[in-house]
Amino acid sequence: MSDLQTQFETAAADAQKLAKRPDDQTLLKVYALYKQATVGDVQGKRPGFTDMAGRFKYDAWAKVKGMSQEDAMQAYIDMVEAMKTKYGYTG
């Protein structure tokens, strides 16, 4: 396993141990980076207007389309580190 992959998995675990819940925009961005890092470019159809949460997630993920999985991993790691400072960390 690569060092980047190990750091990414650690960051994913750390994201679950924040002292406070981040705001919705931050959560959407971290979700999009996680999906881009683990799955790649957004897939499937955009959810309909009755599934607003699904639409927001889809749109956030679509914004990082084309980003390499390695770049998404690094951006995710950096974002989780910033969130730990801003929201506190209970780990």
C-alpha cells in the first residue's frame, strides 16, 4: 500500500472523529473529494428534484470531475487536516 493511500485512510478515519459537525458546504466538498479519490469521475444520472441531498452530492462530485484520484486523495487529506484544526478533533 502506498504512503498516500495510508495517509488517505487515516484521514478518512480522522474525519469521523471531529469534535463539531462541519457546515454543509464543507461536508459536500469533502464528500466529493472522497468519492473522486475512491471511485473516480462522477457516474450515473443526476438525481431528480425530489432528491435534493442526492443532487447536492452529485453536483459537488461533478465539480471535481477530471481530477486524478491521487490529487483527490491529497486534497482530501489536506482538507481533513484543516477541518481538525477548525472543528476540533477527538481522536
